[in-house]
Amino acid sequence: MTPHVDHKMNPMRPSRSSYRLLAFIPALALCAATAHAKPPTPPDLQEDWFVVKLQGEPCGYMHSIVRRAGNEVHSEVSIKFEIRRGEAVAKITVDQSFRETLAGKPIAFEFVTAMGTVPEVLKGTIDGDRVKLVTEQFGAEHEESYPFDPEIRFIWGQTLAQKEYGLKPGTTFTLKTYEPSLKKDGPLEVAFTVHEKETIKVLGQNRKLTRLSASLELRQDSGPSGLPLPAEGMKIDSDSWVDEEMNPIVTTVNLGFAQLKMYKTTKADAMKRGAPPEMFLSTMVPIDKRIGTGANRVKLRLRLKKGAKDRLPTLPNTSMQQFQRISDREAILTIRRLDWDGIRQAGDGKRDTADLGKYLQASSVCDSADSQIKRLSRRAIRGQKTPAEKADALRKFVTDYITDKNMDVGFATASEVARNRSGDCTEHGVLLAALARAAGLPARGVGGLVEVPSDQMSSGDASAFGFHMWTQVNIAGQWVDIDAAMRQTDCHPNHIAVSIVPFGNEGMMNTLISLIPLLGQLEIEVLDVQS
């Protein structure tokens, strides 16, 4: 079947994980560097403003406050920035607040994230060795609980825990922090090294500042879903230049596809805006041979560019693709079109409920228990009998139901998409998964790349891959790829799955972060196309 892509919509874009990462890194850098501010007594009010630059453009700001509130210390971090994708501008806002005792023991925290039109609120309460997480949106709450490492500290706790560290070059230390979008069931360890002083230009003046490098390594073997993480061992490195009180003045993070830079300034300067940096065309991967819509089997060579520091992630083997690693930087990927004649003949089959049960459950992002989701699901599959018929009907329904096809939405839950009918590939993917679960079909997401439709190519390249998300449903024990954004029930073999997205209650970035090493770092060679 030949896809039709609405000219108002370009379904591909950098993954939301990269946007969430951009919000997380400045907050992490602030948390670590201000940990050493002296003296270690709670301030009545300490307020700082920072400009956030991406690709050299001032795209947002960070605002931090630390203050004493009776027998507690309250810290607040607000990050706001804008990213351009073609002509669309996505606005991302993350507000974080922390409550701690005067002794630095974590009490509670709250994250308010606005990447769609309706903010999502995540509240955490620490009770002994457990953290209770409550996610709120549209007045509905989802509650879950995880172990909480007693060594985890927030901003004020780190101040007290590390007052013995100074600025002697060669000093090394490790901090434990917590970021549920990366890992809900444990701490994140960040290793720091103190270096010599360097002359850094800040706001037009040269300053002698000490460089403090930090490295965050993802070490978990799997997420809460039990799925392996392709980004295992991936490192996120940053450098901060701090003053004599160890307050951060400048911070840089090399994300491969872009450099993030943050520097301390005045409120007026921080609130200024430049042109939002373009984050779509710069992450596309050109190829010298077009695959097109009629292929049945495709063979590709994937390799990292020279200078890329990360290892090529291990891509998942799925019903459509087989991954063969050649080296740390190179692999062969074979993609084939699925046998839809056989899929249509499959009945319900026997399911391993222990294995597939989690893909039928409602979650905070894939909220299939929402009343509007249930109504839409019943409407979409009315008269359909077999799983294949239901999957096809649901795909067609979502393709047509999302009428405002744009890239302005940063991230939206399924219930939000059901109400505003707006978004791009991610909104199509999560809504389709939620409707499928409501219809009794196990469903999950896929983060990866897809060949850009020829009418959307603006460069001289023969073709290109862009970052994308689609859906898988389980039919008679087989995971079947369907793509509502590209109008494809029978997916063409020009989809490269990089990460399986369970759409559960695991940290979303935990499963999508494997895209980060590929942004701006990947080369694709088309070795063979069979019709």
C-alpha cells in the first residue's frame, strides 16, 4: 500500500528524550556545583539566573532558588526553552522543586513538565527506603512505589554532604542524585573531577575559574519493564567552570548532535530570546540511494561517523529487522516487510499473559483506562472481528482522527491527544497504542528512524532518514509494526527500530535515550534493495 503523508505534517523529528535531556542536564549541573557553596547554612533566599544556549543560540533560561522554610530547605529549578523543527516551534518547560530537612534528608519533590498542551505533574514522597510517585494529568492520578537509596541527596543535602570537598586539582568524588525520567527504581551516580583554573570569558570579561568535569553513566541492565537498554554504558559528559565558592558560572554539555551551554547572568539577560535552534534538518541521515515504497527486503550498513565518541547502540531484533554487529562502530541491518496475508489469517491465539500483560495495562503516558480512550477504541473497532482487522481499523482511525498534524507539541499523553487531536509521530504512536490496549491488543511503541517521503526532501541528497516513532501490536504472539503517522498498516521496510518503548511507567527517557548517540553521528549505506 502506498503511503500518503499530509503536506502539513512532517512525521519525523528528534526524539523527545533529547528535549527532556536538555532540561535535565542544566538542573543536574546546578545541583552538583552549588553543592559546595559556603557556608553550609540554609540561606534565607539564594536566587540565580542562567542563559541556556543550544547550537550557539540563546533558546531559553534556567532560574534557581534555594531558601529556608522553617525546619526545611526548599529548592526550585525552572527550565524553559524553545526548539525549532522546520517552521514549527516546540516549547518545553520543566519546573522542579525539592523539600529537604535542615540535615539534608530528602522529604519530597515535584516535577511539572509541559511538553504538550496540558502539563504533567509528578510528585514524589520519600518514606524510609521507598519513594512514592504520583503522576497527575486531567485530574486523574497514577501511583507507584520504588526503592529509594538512602545516599541520594538533592540540592541542599549535597551541600552538607560535600562541604569537605574543595577545589584542589585532582580531587575526585561521586554524587548520587535522582531523576525518575531516566531511572525510577534507583539513583544516578555522577563522577566528578576537579581540574586546574582556566581563563573563561563571561559576559565580555575574562575570569579565572576552576573547571569541574562530570560524567553520568547509564549502568542499569534493564528498565522497570524488564527490557534491555540499548544505551547501557552510555556516558553524558559535562564541564562546569566554578568560582571560589564553587558556584557554577558556565556549563557546557556535548550531546553529539549539538552543544548545550549555560552561563550565569542577570534576570533581564536570561529572559532575552534568540532564534530557536533548528533541530530537525540537522539530525537527518542522508543516503545515496532511495529505498521507496515497493521494497520487500532491504540491507543497510550502519556506522558511526569519525569522531563520534559513543559505541553504536545494539538495535533490537524485531519481526521486521535483524541486527548484526560488525564492530563497536559498525553493523549490518536487514529489514523485511511482514507477511500480512498470514497475519490476517491469525486468530487470537494463546497469549503468555505474564509476558504480555504489561502491554495491556494503562500507564501514565499510555492511559488506556481513560474514558475518552475507551469510547474512541470501541468506535474504531466496531464490526471488526480478528486482531488484524482491529489493528488495521485502529491505525486508520488514528491517522484520520489527529486532524492538526504539527510538530508544535513537545510531548502529549494518549488522553491529551484524544482530546486535542493534535501532534506528530509521537502523538500518533501513543494514541494508537492506548486505543489498541483498550481494545484488548497488547501494544507498545518503537523509537527509531524512517525514510523521509520524497516530497519532503529539500537537499540534494537522494534520500534521508529522519527520527520517528510508531507502534507495535501483538497478534498471535508476533509483534507487528503499524505506523499511523505514515498511514501504513503494512509498514515499508524503511523503518529502523532503535529502541522499544514499552509505554509503561518506566522513565520515558530511559527507553528512548539510545537515540542520543545517533543524533548527528550516524551514517547509513544502502547495500541492497529487493522488490
